[in-house]
Amino acid sequence: MPWKVCKTMDERLKFIARLLDGEQMAPLCREFGISRKTGYKILTRYNAIGLEGLTDRSRRPYRHANQLPVQIETLIVRLKQDKPNWGAPKIQERLARLYPDVHTPAISTVHAVLDRHGLVKRRTRRRNKAQGTALSRPLQPNELWCADYKGEFMLADRRYCYPLTITDFASRYLIACEALSTTREVYAFSVFESVFKEFGLPRAIRTDNGVPFASPNSLFNLSKLSVWWLRLGIEIERIKPGHPQQNGRHERMHLTLKLEATKPAAKNFLQQQARFDDFIDGYNNERQCGDYLLSQHRPRNSNAASPLIQPRNLVATIGSFARADRLALLLFLHVEAEEFERLVAVDPALPRMRVEQKDIVGLLGDFARKTRGAL
């Protein structure tokens, strides 16, 4: 059996009907759960205006002590219509000069009046939504490297460890596994710099869209680390957000790393790094691939150092590019002020050019290839 729904208006009608039938006020109020004062108030309203007196009345106050006079509000709207580009501070200052004897409303009050009349333009913040890029499947070593942070874990000294891992896509060679205390890009710079000096430069690096590989608040999600890669001529590949299977080989290596080098965790960072070094040696030299067709394959057997070395300077090569390419390089690669002055000296019309931002991923790839060829 469903619950009975009681409406306030129906209860008041029943209350008045039974009063008119001759029932006493006190026991009737006790039955309906109201005070006698409320009962007499309902009866008085019914005797004054009939059934309309049983409805709920508005609780809005009759007057507002701090309400802005209608004349001033009208004047604010008129000033805004005359000067559409003026904001609340200028309109307030204008009111103070025109009517010095009248109390000038606050800037927030002027803005509230403009907003109430629909005269405020709200700016919508553009958010850069991370998107994946086109992914390649190279067959030669150093064509594509994969980089990522394995999930953090706590050491015995109650500090968190964030392993930064780098592998080669084709050979599955584990290039680096560094135990870091944070994911800040300043530590990632040192790791990649040492790796580039030892193994050379890859053609491209594949990462996810997390920090420090990407920045959610920057232009096209470019972080300082990714800009540095582009300046070195390295193309960037990014997987789609929420699709770790696009970097499946690297994630599979993380599973092996977790089972063999992190359980149980070491006492401190030095001991944990020693475990990672032993894991790198075993993974590259002793461990065989799981594929039955490649049962005799080991990562070190098919990996070789890259013939591309890290360049010392990029500025000298920019002048040979086309004007549109150089301007896009300024926009996307954040060239420093000194380099910008050199480019303007080469072509004074450069700052006035505009390039349509149609295919950012394609442009960045072109820049990386042109930079590599120029170096």
C-alpha cells in the first residue's frame, strides 16, 4: 500500500471545514500538529479573503535597506550602452565625477548591475584537451624509444620512488631505469641527457600525456622536456589518454620490473637503484623474449647505438628554413629572445607573418625532420 501524500493546502481546507462544523480550536490544533496561534491565524485569513488566504504568502521583504536606487541603476546601464568597452571601474569613476553629491556605488555593485542586465561578456577559457598522435611501428633499433614512469611505490624508509624507464621499441632493449624521488622535469632532463650521450638520439619518442612529457596548461600540451626533444630533432608520439595498450611493450616490461625489482622494496634509493641496475643487466643479456618464434632473441643482440649525436647548437641552422617554418618554430618551440633577434635580422618581415595552425602534429614532425637534416 503506497504512502499517503499530504498537501498543505488540503490540510488547511480540512482544518477550516471542521472548524466551520463546530469543532473546538484546541483539540483540532492538537490533532493537526499546529499551535493555537497558527490555527487562529489561518481562520482569520480565511474570514478576510476566503480560500486565497489559505495559500502560502511570499516571504520577500517589502524593502531592502541597501538597495540601489532605480535612477542610479538606469544611469549605469545608459553609460554602459554609450560606452560598450567600458567596465565597472570606469563607469564608477564617471558617476563620481558627474554626480559628486550622490553616494557612488562600489565597483562590485556596478558590475552586478551590468551583469543583471546582460551587459557583461564572459570569456570562456580554452582548455587544451590531450589527444594522441599517429603511432609508428618501426623495425629498426633507435627508430622509436618509449618512455614512461612506472607507478610509484614506497621504500622501506617511507619515501616514494618514481622509476623513469626508457626502452627501444624494436629491440625491446631497456635503455634506462632510474629511481627518482619525483616526476619533476628537472630530474628527467638529466636522465635523458645522459642517455642521449651514451646511446645517441632516436628518431622519435613515444610517451603518454602526463607530466613531465606533456603540460596540460601549455600551448598544444608542450612541456619543456618535449620542446627540448623537438629542438634536438626528435619527433614526439603520444598515445591517446586512457589507452595504455598503445604503449603495450613498455607496459609489459613494467610488469616484469614490478615483480622482479620492487617486491619487496629496498631500504633506500641507493639500494633500489642497485636492484634496477641488476634488473637491466638481466633483462637485456639473459632474459629471452616470450614469443616462441623469437625464443633465441635477446634485446642486446639486436640493439645498437644510434648514429645521431646530440647537437650543441640549433640557432645556426634555423636561418636556412623557409619563413613560415621559422615563424612556426618561434610559436611552437619557444625560441629565446637572443635567437629571435637573430632571426629578425635575417628576415625583418618574420614577426608580421601569420601561419594557420591546421595540423600541429604534422608541423612538429616536419620541424623535427628538418632540424635533423640541417644538423
